Amino acid sequence: MAAIDAGLTDKSGRKVTLRGVDDENWRSVADIVPRDDQRDWVAESAARYLLLSLREGLWHSLAVYAGDGVVGHIMHAYDEDDGCNWIGGMLIDATEQNTGVGRAALLTLIGYLQELPDAPAVRLSVHEENTGARKLYASAGFVDVEKDEDGDWTCELPAAPAGDEA
């Protein structure tokens, strides 16, 4: 898989790209860990997300690169039940937090998903207490759709009307 490159950079000017997980980078991706205060909302390491992609056959894992180094994980899937593309498993390494990598990775994946033929709305799920992630997602245009009994919000970025430029 070729790198997904929207031309975005982090705050220090490193190019942020998304690349397929392969024999060369899977260990680096698996070793990605969040900050301790984020563990209530995300997996303890990206290894869990890699296993979900591998074993369930629904999710597609991508390595997040800043420059030449792996700094995170993000995955996406198409849900036939609701007809939406979903973003999940976004995990930026604790050492890379607040550098703009997460925002660039999110916007890059959104752009990629919106360029797919007949691109549907994009959805994700985020816990209401995960205020940093909720702020990021809202700034990217996601709106709250519904909250479940566990406090997780389904948020949606509506599909662009036909003929609009992304």
C-alpha cells in the first residue's frame, strides 16, 4: 500500500503520513503506548488494535509516521449495517502527544476516506470524559449523534454532497 499523504505536517514541520502495517514496521506500531491518563479510553498498546485488524478481518490498521518514524496507529472500517466508514484505534505514542501528529493523522485519514467512490459519512466513537479527543474530533467537523449507556458518543462527519471538493 502506498503512503497516504495529505501534505500535512506536525508542529515541528515533520511530514505526517499513513502507511500500511507490514513486516518492516509492525513491531514499531505494536509498541505504541498512550499516556497513563488515557488508558481508560484506549488500549494499553497498539498491539491490541493490530490483533483486531488481523483476527476480525474488518478493521484496516495503518501506521502513523512523522517524518521517517512510526509514532502512532489508526484504523478504519466500513460498516455495512449503518453504511458508514468508521475510524477507530487512534493511538499516538505518549512521547508524541500535543505535537500535532494526531490532528494531521486524523485529517489525512478523513481525506482518504472521503475520496473513496460513493464516500459515505465517517463515524467514530469517543467517551464523553475523553475531553482532549472530543475537542480534536469537534474541530475536525464531527458532531455528536448519540450517547450509549457507557458514556461513549457516536460522532459523525457527514458525507460531502456530491460534486463538492473535499
